[in-house]
Amino acid sequence: MRAIHVIEHVDDVIKTMEEFHRVVRAGGTVRLETPHYTDFSSFCDPTHKSHLNSFSFRYFGDDDAGFGYYTQAKFREKKVYVKLLALWRYLGFEFLINASPRLRRQWEYYLCYIVRGKVMEFEFEVLK
């Protein structure tokens, strides 16, 4: 299943992910693309209801950060890729940020309002 620039428009992200989980077979793939919350397009579109970061879907995985009670739908994160604005991509920041989840976390904690994100691509495996 592929949902390109959809998840930021829905009223309830958790219910939408649960529906993806319901309709996709076990082991199937869900691909999402959405603006990073630091991108101008995340806030300039009045139809965007959610502003997400690269860790927004962790509640659906093994590392649910202690919030596993939100949903029973489980996904395995296969890929997270953050695209940056062109200047930062040309300077090599996009490569660094995507090199490991630890570097991506440091970027989102400390630098994402300076080195701004553009778009995030997610790929999840459905676990049932």
C-alpha cells in the first residue's frame, strides 16, 4: 500500500494506520511520504492536520516508547529517509542524517530548525 502525502491530511493518524494494518496482509508493505514538520509546506497548507517528524510512527513498533497502549496495530520499520532542502543536501547533511537513526535523532533534537527537512519517506512491514 502506498499513501503519498495523505497521512498529514487525515483527522486521526492512529486510526488511519490501524486501517492500513487491517487491509494489508501480514508481511505486506506500507509506504508513506509526508512533509517534515520543519518544511514550509507542512504549515502553509491549511488542509494539513498533522505535522510529523521521523519518529512519529515509533508507537507502532517494538520501541513504542512506553506508549504501546495507543494501538494494537504493529509495524516493523524497514526504512526511514529524510530529504532536506537542496542547499543542505548538496553540503552532505542529507547523507549524514540518514546514515543512522542516532544521527537522525540528534538532528531532530538540535538542528532541524537550522538544517530544515523537506520530505520523509517511510516503509513499514505489517506485523500480525
